[in-house]
Amino acid sequence: MPPTDSTYADQLLPRFDRSPTPYHAVRECASVLSDAGFARVVETAAFPIGPGRYFLERGGSLAAWVIGPRTASTTGFRIVGAHTDSPNLRVKPNPDGSVAGWSQLGVDVYGGVLLNSWLDRDLGVAGRVVVADGNELSTRLFLDDRPVLRIPQLAIHLDREISDKGLRPNRQSHMNPTWGTIGEPEAFTRYLATMADVDPDAVLGFDAMLFDTNHAVLAGLHRDLLVSSRIDNLLSCFVAVDALIDSAEDPGARIPMVCLFDHEEVGSVSESGAAGPLLDTVIGRVVASLGGSIDDTARALADSMVVSADGAHATHPNYPDRHDPAHRIEVNAGPVLKINANQRYATSAESAAEFRACCADVGVPVQTFVNRSDLACGSTIGPLTSGRLGVPVVDAGCAQLAMHSVRETAGARDPQMFRSVLTRFMCR
Ligand code: ZN
């Protein structure tokens, strides 16, 4: 019986804080994998041959896998997929501006942001800067967790109807943060240069994102709630990586693999997204490194399965009518299988059965989610992966509230249960 207390969730808290962007999430996961004996694979070099623990990074995405002593070129894969990105606000290329004495930054909205949740927060900035380094270009990550930015709400006296009619912020004009009253030309480029420790002229490109500087915490009277930014979907990323490390101790008959993708929140079509070739490429190269042919790759895939790990909607206590009455979902009650008749989730009867069998093997309860029939259903990397690879996929994850808020709420006992199940899945 696995531990079902909050100890593991407590250990995850600083990992959320260190991962405000997909690039930082990848660096965090790479660091954990390196500490567990995983060797970094460089895509421009030949793939390693022979048993071992390996990972590779591509931008905001990461793949990791374990080749055991019994692995053959036709051995199937047991893959856990998740995504590293979360909806957020991103700094525009020419961001500097000022209005009525306030210095402002222009920001774009990335993905399905719950805009109201970003107002009146203590916001920091993080991302990557590409700088000229002689004739070379080098990429540097930066993370400024000081509360340098904020987006103040409009006072209720200036919008008397807001409580009755709701907040409807305009994405272009109402979401721009201020960072004070002292304006200077090229302020953001200078700031980035300071962050990257280079001359402003050396800054040739950047991806900069805002984040809430509040730390992840265990909340509730009995500390049984996990509260953080980016629970969707860093929680799945961290749990998947830890489950892979657990499964590497005693891999089963198949190849355990984790693939963490960027750009899920904007449709996954990119060089590193789940609709791109990353996973196919890695699988093909792993099979080739085992001496396999195209036919061996097809045989391996025919014996493979994927868990698409992503957050699930817990039933909201204040809005129970937004959920199907026969499919109530609770936090701290075990992982959630997500099913959708229209294939917004990829779970089938067979993949659901496999997942339920894994839960039973490790003594963890499992819940089943369907959306209300009259509400449009969200989606995940599951259907994309199933469609690309032609393998069975199960969509599953930990229950949470306030998905896509800057600060989300999950159960503190669910992560350990999900980790046990994913470990079992990768070893089965
Ligand atoms: Zn998600």
C-alpha cells in the first residue's frame, strides 16, 4: 500500500517555484533526472547504444527513457506524456510604454488564461534570453522572483456594475502591467541585459513570461490541499519524472518513457509540441539504436501504450451543477480517468481497463470523469499522440479546481497515488 499522506506533495513545492516557464520546467526535470543517473543525449550526436538511463531536451520539451538489459529492437514502449506550458502573459517584442506617469509593458495572452486571476498579484518575470557570444549565440535562462510587475484592478467606484455584470477585461488594453513610475528608454531591453548579465546590444532575442511570485504551499486546515501556479500541468510532469525514476529501478518487459511537451495550451503544433515529430523521432532513434528496422518500430509501437497525464476537473463545491451528476470528482480520492465520446480524450475501453488494472495493482482508488453533455469538453495531448503514433492512449490525471487560474488548487494526497500508478504502468 503506497503512502497516501502529503509528504510527497510537500517535497514538490519548491519544484513548482523553480519552474515558472517551460524552459525552467525542463531544466528542473533534467536536474532531477541527472541526479538519478540519467545521461543527457544531444540530438545532433549519435544515439547511445546499450542499456542505460537517458534524456534529451528540445526547447521547452523533454523526453526520457530507460533501456534495460532485456530490451530488444521490437520491445514496446510504456509512455507517460504531459505538458510543460501553462496559460500566462508574455512580454511583447517592443513592450515599453507609459500612460499618465505609469511605466508599462505590453503583454500578449498565451493560451486560455483566466484573466481576472492575474489582477492585483505580485508578478515576477522569467524566461530565456539569446545573446551574442562572439560569433556564437547562447541561450540563458533568467528568473526574477521579485514582485517587479502588477496589473491593478479598476476601483469598484469606477465600474459600479462589475459585481453584477462580471469582469470582462480587454486583452489588448486592460492586461498591461506597470512596473513603476520611473520611465527610461529601452527599459525592458536594459532589464533583460541585466538579468542575462550582458551588454544591452548583445540581447538578440527573448521569451519573457510573467508569473505569480507567491510560493506553492500546502493549504487547508489539515494541509491536505496543494495550492500553486501551473499545477496544470507541472504536477503531471514532476510525477511522471519521479515515476520514471522509480520504474528504472526494476523496469518490466517494455521501455519506460516520459515525454513532456511544450505548447499544449496553444494547440501543440510546433517543433517541440505533441503534434510535432519529437516523440516519433525519439522512438525511431531508440529502436534504431537497438539495431531495429522500420518493421521493428511498427512491431514495438503495436505493443505500446501511452498515459496522457493532465489535470482533471474536480467537482466545484460552489458550482456542482457544472458537472455531470453521475461523475462527481473529488480531490484526494485518487487519479481520474477522463473519457469523452467525441474523442476529446483518447481513453478507450481497453486503455481504461489497463489503467484501472494498474490502480488495482497498487491499491489506489480511481475515479472517472465525463464532461456534462451540454458543455464543450477540453482536450489534451492524448488524442494527438494516439493519432500520430497509432497506439492506445489513456487520458488521466489528478483532480483540481480553478484550472488555468494563476493559482490553482489540487489535493495534497493525490500526487503520491498518481506516482504509484504511473510507476506500475511503466513497469507492467
Ligand atoms: Zn493541461
